[in-house]
Amino acid sequence: MYPFTIKKDSAGEFTFELGDISIKVMGYTTSSDGKHQILYPEQAYAVFYSRGHVYGVANNINLFTTVEEFYENMLVQLDIVKNGGEKVLAL
């Protein structure tokens, strides 16, 4: 499990933060295996900052159903941006 910092804002949106990555979800539940199941996956999005630019991925096609899965994919994206130039993988 990842040691996310989880915050809830006044609009009811939750932010999962770890390192350079922030993931925003409208709701979640924790499954028996400890993963954070995203309640409204089509409304989730993730962002990170690198070299003065902001990068983000919307989950509007419901590709990721857990915060952990979304985070792992964003780690790959962040690594590409930081170490492989400005190209980002298509999801």
C-alpha cells in the first residue's frame, strides 16, 4: 500500500497525494485488500508538475478503478517526462 496523504476539500472532493503526484476523486471506499476503490472513476483526474509545467490525465473513460492503479500509471508518466523528454505515453 502507498502512504498517501488524503485530504477532503469543502466541495467533498478527495485529494490523494504522494510525492509529485496528486489524484483527485469525488469519492472512494477502501476494499478488504486495502486498495482505494474510486466511486466515480469517470470524474477522477491526476496531475503532476515537472520542469515548470503541469501534466494531467483525466480518467473519463474509466480506465482506472483504484487510486493505486491510477497512481502507478502516473508514476510511469512522470518518469517519462522527467527522464525521457517531453513526450507522454498515450493511455
